[in-house]
Amino acid sequence: MAQTKKIAGYVLVVFVLYTIITSPERSADLVQIGFEGISSAAQGVGRFMTSLIN
């Protein structure tokens, strides 16, 4: 099982590097979309916590 996780990790790293090298603009767009999603989620949690306090 640990061997499988290690191999899957290597495959993921190779895929990410391949994607970055072959299409850096698209990779940058995907990272931006990811950070916007994280930001939106954090804002939602913040609003929820604020509404609990008030």
C-alpha cells in the first residue's frame, strides 16, 4: 500500500511538471482559479463565524 502511494505521488509530480513546462499560461490560470476558490471558501467561513458571534 505504501509503495502504491509513493508511485502515485511520483506520477502526480511528473504530471504537474509536464503541465507547467508544456503550458505555463494554462497552469497559471489553474493556480489562480484554485486560489480564488480557497479565498471564497475562507470568506464564507468568516461570514459564518461572524454570524454565529452576532
